[in-house]
Amino acid sequence: MKKYLLLKPFFFAILFPIFIAANLHGDNPTSQEKNAVSKIFIKNVEIKLLNVEDFQRLSEFFTHKENASGQIILRSQPDNRKGLYFIVFLNRYYLHIPSSAYVQIDYIKQGKPITHSRKFPLNNTAQNLKYCEAYFGITGSDWEATDTLSAWTISIKDANGANLIQPFSSFLWNK
């Protein structure tokens, strides 16, 4: 017991400064964090038209609040659930991406040669970042029932707009 009491100040003196130094960097990514981000890539993207019913859970009938069941669900119009969803699967958890990052989806609707762009900040999803998949919805008046998707690209960018990982695009996007 006496040995433990003698070693306690020693460990505190050595380990505490290391812990403080490791947590002082804030949002400035270290080379280790940059290296971790460089190993992330988009494995797959599924595109689905989803309705309000697809997101309703039993608990919503009692609380009258949407229950995301721990999933990352971000929408262009947060109050509208119906629309086109890009379900983005990463090879690692979203928590490995800096909190200042955002997902940008650029898309073209069939018959309308205008590129639309939507940004989804990841900073509000901290409690759900232990998932490899996320739902990004083009909802409400941004996506009408008669719209058809022609081409799209998805990128994850840092606060300055630089790509953090390789963008993932549809075949027609590069044509």
C-alpha cells in the first residue's frame, strides 16, 4: 500500500501534462488526425425516395418528437421528412471526421441542366457519430414528387471548402 502512495504523485506528475497537451489542440487537426482522415473513404451510396412513415417510430406517438434511433439524419428542410435521401456509407465511423466538416451534395435533375448544391454540417450530430452510415435528405420543396435525378456527386469538406476525402459520384456526373 505504501508503494502505491509513493508512486501516485509520480504518475500524476508525468501523465497529467501529457493529457493536458493532448487535449489543448482544439479544432486544429494534428498530423495524426489528418492521417486518420486520409484513410477514410465512401464505400457506397444508396439513393432512396423516403416518406414520413419511413422515419416514424413507436416512441413518436407518445412524445410527438422524431426519434432518429441514433442514426445520423440531416435534411435540406429539417421539418420535412419526405424526399430523396442519399445514404452514405463510410469505411469508418463519422466521428473520425473533424466536427467543422460538412457534406456537400451536388445534383442535377433530369430535364433541368442546373446544378443544385446542398450542404449538411456534421457538427450537430455529435451524439450519433458512432455510425458508418448517414442519411442526407433533399426534402420538402427542394425535391418534388415529379423530379428525377440525373447525376450527383458527394464530397466531405473541411471548414475551408477543401475535400477531406475523395468525392463519390454517379457515372453521369463526369460526362
